[in-house]
Amino acid sequence: MEALILPELLDTRYAVPFSELLKKQEGAFLLDGEGVRRVGGLCFQLLVSAFATAQAMGTSFEIRNISDEMKENLALLGGDFLLKGAGEA
């Protein structure tokens, strides 16, 4: 499975395209956060939704190669639970 490469800015401008990309994911959610420098509220909500969808479907949700900035942003937004199982590619 190929990881969905996340952009530098997960902000409001990226929310709609990100939503469409997540809808196209089949099975597990595998994301690559290496280049992410900022996570905004709307994209955070989409990440939480993808996580919840994966749990409901009994599939996996993983963000690999998470940048330090992404880790900090997720922690500030209360999204530490999204980091569980995160690994290096």
C-alpha cells in the first residue's frame, strides 16, 4: 500500500482536496507526515474522522514519518491518539 503524502500546510485551503483524497482510500489509511509543518483545525477534524472510520471498519490508521512540527500541532489540538502506531517508513 502506498502512503498518501501530506503537504506542508494542512490548512483550510487543503481541507476539501484532503477530504476527497481520504474518501478514495480503500481499506487502511496510511499517511506520510514528513513534510507537514502546520495542521489546521479543519484538516485535524478530517484526520480524526479518518481515524474513527478506520476503527469502525476494523482497518488500520497510521501516519508515518511524522515531522516534529506535525507532532507538536497534533498534541496542541488534542490529537496525541493519532500518533499511536506511528512509525518510520
